[in-house]
Amino acid sequence: MTAFGIVSLHSMKFSTVIGQTTVKEKLVSMVLQNRLSHALLFLGKEGAGSLSLAIALAQYLLCEKIKRGMNPVVEDSLFGAATPEVDPAQLQDACGECAACIKSQQLAHPDIHFSYPVVPRKAGDKPVSTDYITEWRSFVHEQPYGNAYDWLQFIGAENKQGNITAAECNEIIRKLNLKSFESGFKILILWMPEYLGNEGNKLLKLIEEPPADTLFILVAENESLILQTILSRTQLVKIPALVTADMAPALEKEKQLPAAKAQQIAAFANGNYREALHLLQDGEQDWQGMLRDWLNAILKNGPIAQVQWIDEVNKLGREKQKQFLRYFTHLLEQAIRIQALGADNVYLPEQEKDFSIRLNKIAGFEQQEAIIKVLDDAAYYIERNANTKMLFHAVTIKVYHILALKQTTSIL
């Protein structure tokens, strides 16, 4: 078991994907009622489990038990009896035990193909996904809720830009025009179509008029970055953010956390299981103390304290900087809830509740909304490699001006 993974080699079934009950039921219904489009777009934010759901659907379609259940053998007998219909309740998930399931779980079924962003190993290379298939299998099993940044770091991309290349598009066309090897189906899971440039137009004819029994599953986070020509040819399946009620038990079970701690991390992660795992990994970080120091520097201690604080936060690295900003956003959101519902009606650990109540003393609703917008923008720019020292200087000034609208001297 790794720091980020909860999915093992034998757990790509629907039942082992966290939450998403409504989506799972919809997918099964689409299959059983023969309403499954040949091109699906799984669209969900980071940490929602879209990739795990796509792999679970592929395994479900190839599972020998499911195929037998959907196509029961009719055998004429002396009295004309036929094999009875299979109970649909028995067709809600792959068996996990047949030869097809075992290969699917190992990401090694010859009829399930994967495409994902890659980088050249050396100058002049024209890389394709299969060049990295060994790393891909390890990544998915270790970090099933990982994002594109995690994947590119996993393969040592460093500062190289990942792409789904023209060579990869040609390889997809070649593979999907071959006959299936074992199952009668050919399935392509294309992860992060946002990394397809205009070369993605090479796939349009194949997506629009695919060979028989071919299924495309595109797995994306940002609809606006996908080629419109591809979007228009897919059936949208929205994957919602996870709910705390599903995330907390998963953290309890897989990470052996006490219920209260699992609940706290799940609530803070705001529907993003990847974020929950990162928070768990950095659980000793004193975000609250760091936030208190920042607000006191802004409201009370002046420019020298602000510069010292910015120097310290600049040493953290981008992932932890984003987590800190999310923590502040989380407390502001709780402060707004306390204003609306009353402190007695908001469940929070006592320290966080106390801090949120103090935030209400230094900022009203409109100010809190404005600060959340500033923090969201800052996280966006950190992801895009902004100079973090300059960024936190700018954010500090903006937060000062927002809070200056309300007379105050200290968060302490």
C-alpha cells in the first residue's frame, strides 16, 4: 500500500470505487438497456474518481459473468425449456474473478487500450503511450486519484510539457482498426484529452464512425480545454465531487484513521480524494498557526513581519502552498456557515470552530467572499508556475485592503 493509493491489483470493480453510487447505477443501466454510446466523456474534477470509474466500466463490459448474464444461452430441450433470464441484481458489478477481470485489474487486458500525456525520453523522440505502459500500470495502482501533475512527476518529466501526440493519435487509429483479441470489444480509455492539441482532429472520423463494438472513454477535468470537435461527438457523463459521507469511511478503512480525524480531513478536502491523501501525508503541518501569523502580520505587525512570513511560505513548495490556501478557504467557508446557521449547528473540531468565529469578527460576509476569490486565483497561478514570492506579496496586499474595510487589530 502506498501513500496515495487505495486501489490494489484486484480492485477495479465498481464496488471498490469510492462513492459515486448514482453514476455507477447509471452506467450499469446504460449497458443493460443497450443505451451506451460508443464515445463517452467522463467529466469530473480532480480527486472525484473519474479514471477509476472508467476502468471499472471497461472491466464490467469485458467480465465473462456479465456477458453471459446479458446473453443467456437458450437450449432447446425435449419440452422446449430455455435457460431462465438472469436476475438484473446479479449484473450490477464485474465478478473480479474470471480471466477477463483478472487481466483488466492488472491493466493488461489486450482489448483495453490506454492513452495519456507523455514526454520524449530524449530529443527527437516521438513518444506514444505504450512506451510508458509499465509506469502507467504502477501509477494507476499506486495513485488512482492522481492528476496529470502527479503522472508527469511519476515518469520524471520535470519541467517538460506532457502531450498526447500526433504519433499517439496514429497509434490509436491503428490499434482500434485491428480485430479484438479476446472479448469482441475494443475499449480505449483516453485520460486527459485536454493534452490533445489540434492533432486530435485526426481521431474525429474514428470517433464518429468507429469499427463495430468499439468504445471510447475520454476522462477529463476541464471541458473548456478539450477540442470542441471532439466534445460534440461524445456523450457526457458528469462525475460529481465526492461527498464527505463517502470519503470519511474510505479514509477510516484504508488509512486506519479515527472517525473524527477522517471526518475532519474529508470535510477539508472538499470532495477531492487526492487532496485528502495529501492532507493526511502532511498532517503535522500547523496550517492554523501559519494562518494566524499571516493575519497578525497583515493586521497588526506591519511590513517587516509580512516580508518574514512570505519568505517562510516561499520555502514550502507549490503543493503545500496550495494546501495552505485551501485551508484558509475552508475556514472562511465555515465562518460563513456559522454566520448563516449559528455556531451550534456547524460541526467542526473545536479549534477550527473557534478560529472560524474569530474570522467572523474581523471580516463580514462580503469580505470573506472577496478573500476566497483572491485565494482561488492565487492557487490557480501557483499551478501555472507563477513566482510565488511575488504572488504572496500581492495576495497579502489584497487581503490587507479587504480587511481594512472593517476596523480590527488582531486575529489573536
